[in-house]
Amino acid sequence: QVQLVESGGGLVQAGGSLRLSCAASGIIFSLYNAGWYRQAPGKQRELVATITSGGNTNYADSVKGRFTISRDNAKNTVYLQMNSLKPEDTAVYYCNVINRDLAARNYWGQGTQVTVSS
């Protein structure tokens, strides 16, 4: 059974930092690309950042220079370091993993709330 467990969300003031973690189980994590997405109230889910199984990263323009995605294959975990947070970063953040060879093996976490106060 595949599980993705996110943690690290919370309430922070504008300009502050948070680090999200997503621990995976039930998969060979090193064979999966991983990413973080977010969904604000009344908006569609959007990509925040992705990291391939080989460590290549990609970011949404809105978070470039402020967020950093990383992974630790030994711990089966993907991270999102969020600095210089803005109120518009407020959303539920979701972890996603997708097998690098078989896209049907695509899994989501339950989401973690990030709230940035002004």
C-alpha cells in the first residue's frame, strides 16, 4: 500500500519560513519523480516545484528564488523549503510522486495547510 505523509505546514507571518516534508512508503522512492502542488480556496491546483529521480528541479515562476525542493532517497522523503513567504502562498500543499517509467503509478498525499498572515 502506497502512503505519502506530509508534515510541516502551519501558520507563519509574511517573510517567514516553513519546511514541508513528505515521507513515502510502499514504493521504491528512488524510481519516482516527486513534486509539490498547492490549491488555494476557489482556485485550481497548481504546480509549485518538481524534482526528478535524478535530482533535476523545476519551479513555478511565483516561487523561484524563494522555495527549494530537495529529496533524500535514503529516507524516502521529499522536502520543500519555503522562505520569504507571502500571503498569496496560503494554500493546501500536496505531495505527488509519479513513477519515472510508468505514469499510471501516480500518488498524492493528503495535503497540509500553509497559512501566511500579513
